[in-house]
Amino acid sequence: MREDGKIDYIEWPGGDLPATKAFYSAAFGWRFTDYGPDYVAFEGEGADGGFAKPQDGSSDRPLVILYAHDLEAMLDKVVAAGGTITAPIFGFPGGRRFHFTDPSGNELGVWSAAAGA
């Protein structure tokens, strides 16, 4: 069961996805699910996550993603606590999310599953 505010997913930059998949498969036995040419996901490896080809404006660092049942309410809490929104709520296959930085400049994301998921 996913819980509000808990680490749910970690996303890494992955420029050469076939090589990245081959490395993690060979070194650690990870299995992947492809979501188009620019994204691969893994699960059951201690934490779920994925590798994404860099996009304009994307970070070159890993992105820790928290979960929220009510994305708008969580965005309001982040702002009230002093976080800075770096990417307002946007949709993606499977749900919606936003990004923010904390007072130390760390960027994180918060996501919520698509209705009915």
C-alpha cells in the first residue's frame, strides 16, 4: 500500500538505455519494463524506479519521488513548508506529478496514480 509522503520511486538519468539495462541486468540481475524508447522501469530491487533519457530541462541527478493520494493537497503542504515548485502538476502515463526543491536545494518529485489505477 502506498503511503503519503513516503519514498515510492527513484528515477535516474540514463543516456544509453540499452547499455544501462545490460549493466544492471548483468551486475545485479535486475529486470526491466520498456515504456517507449526513452524510459525503462524496474521493480522489486529494494525500491522501484527507472532510467530516463535526458529531456530538455531535466535534472542530471537521481530524482527521489514521494507518493500522495491527494496531489493538490500535498503540493499545498510543500509550498506552506517552504518548498519551491520547480515543475507544476503535469500528467504522465500512469498518473500525475510535480517537482519541488527543499530549502537545501534538493529536487524531489511527488506523484499520484491515475484515477482507477
